[in-house]
Amino acid sequence: MSYSMSKAALPSFEIELNALSAILDKAAAFAAEKKVDPAVLAAWRLAPDMFPLSRQVQIATDQAKNGSARLAGIEPPRFEDNEKTIDELKERVAKTLAFIKTIDGKAIDGSGDREITFPLGPTNKGHMKGDDYLTHFVIPNFYFHLTATYAILRHVGINVGKQDFLGAIPMKIT
Amino acid sequence: MSYSMSKAALPSFEIELNALSAILDKAAAFAAEKKVDPAVLAAWRLAPDMFPLSRQVQIATDQAKNGSARLAGIEPPRFEDNEKTIDELKERVAKTLAFIKTIDGKAIDGSGDREITFPLGPTNKGHMKGDDYLTHFVIPNFYFHLTATYAILRHVGINVGKQDFLGAIPMKIT
């Protein structure tokens, strides 16, 4: 089977969002062990003018949800962006995963030459060809915010490793 | 034109490595302004048991270099992994970019069903189908280490933003 936009997008979103959920479990376990309010972790940042953990998870899930919906030519569900705890963030990841599974890969595959228009900050709009939008915007942003989430948790001392980040990828180890 | 593995890989490596080079310029300018030895920045970490900046850049470039070479079925050049300063890291990025440009995209496109074997840590080997290796290993790892580099610099107070990370992507803004 040849490569396709849906193959580049949907299985990675699924594997990585499941990995993100498991990483958030480790964060919740750390909070419980250290008697830290999970809302403190959700608000943690690497720098005062960087987004907190909660926003990193919101944007990562939005890239998967909105990116694949725009490419498939359908309206993505809107989430409230009001998650304050690790449990609420996990629920957002689960809702995103459920939505991703409803997407028709063939609709994504037909979008390579279509112009995609998307919000860019509060007032601007970005315009890209579908395949460029996937390759140079959705995928880099998705991994950026996943890694930022990972880095915040790693920075506060939570024991997550590269395997936690990559998730259940189809790899044989010898 | 339909989507392909080489399209998913080579242009993102090129855009992102150029972006990384520009981010390292900002790091060098910061070091000069604050009278910080650039070797101090190259050795900075987000956590004591995480890789320093220099290693993050080494691995990011290796994913681009070794990943695309393995998919194209050729031997990647070996770098010494001895960079200690921002300038040396920039040189490594430039060498990687020069190599990436020599790669035949069609050789990558023919590798989807081929088993790729690659080192995994000091003793193990990973085995994946070519398309899975690109989608679930090379691309996530590439962006992981680019984002870790960005996060280290952001954490020490260097003024880099999302646009610096994404680089010169083919996007029109209105």
C-alpha cells in the first residue's frame, strides 16, 4: 500500500494521544504521591511567558482534531478549553481520540491540493495547500505541544522516558 | 501531485533544520549579550538526567540524516558527536542539510514495505516497515529533539517563538 496523507496523520494521532494519556496518568500518580494538587501541575510552565501544561495539551489535541477535520472537509467539534486538572485533560484526550476515529481517511487523502484556511492567533488567518498544511503545520505543531507537555513533566521530576513519548509504535526489538 | 514519503520527510527536514540554525543564532547572540560562554548553553539541560542542548541537536540532526539515508538505502555519513559550542552545533546542522539535499526522494518513496533495521540504544536493534519507521519513529523523534532544543533555550530566557520553530513554511497569512 502506498503512502498517503491519512496514513501520515491518523495512526500517529491515535498512537501519540494514547501515549499522552498514559503520560498524564504518570503525572496524576506523581501528584498523588507528592500530595500536590493536580491543578498545580496542570498550571506548570517552563517559562513565565510559555503556555502551561493544560494549554499544551489543549493545543496538541486541537492540532489532531482540527487538523484532520479541516483536511477531511468537516467541522471539528469545539471543546471549551476549560480543563483545570489532569483528569479533565485526560478526558479531552479521550474525546479527541473518539473524534479522530470517526474521520474518513479517504477524505483526507483527497485534500492535498485544496487550500486550507485556519485561524492564526486572534485575528489572522493562515492559508496553505492541504499537503503542506499537514506536513509543515499540523504535524510539527502536534509534536511541538506533545513534547512541551513531556518537557514540563520531565522538568518537575516525573519519570517519563522516550518510550512513553513514542507510545505503542509498530516496532520489533531484538 | 500525490503525497509520498519523501514529501513528508525531505522538505520538513530542510525547513526545520534551517529554522534550528536560526534558533542557534539567537542562542549565540544571547550568550554574547549576557557574556555567557556558548559552551555553557550547549551543556544546558531541563533536568539533570535529560540530554543537554548539544545532544538534542545531535539527535535531531541524526534523525534527519540517518532516517532519510536508511529509507533511501544508502550509508549515512558519520559525525563525531563532539560539538561543544553553538558554532560547532550550527556546523553540524549545515553538514546535515548538505547531506539531505543529496538524497534521492524516489529511493525513499520505494521503501514503504522494506524492513528498516536501526540501532536502539547501545545494544538493541529496532525493526520497522519503512513507512512506519518514517511516520512513527523518525518524524516524532526529529520533532521531539527539535522541541527539546527550543524548550531548553526558551527556559533560560531566550526570545524564541513558535514562528522560529516552524521556520519558513509555505503559508500565506491574511
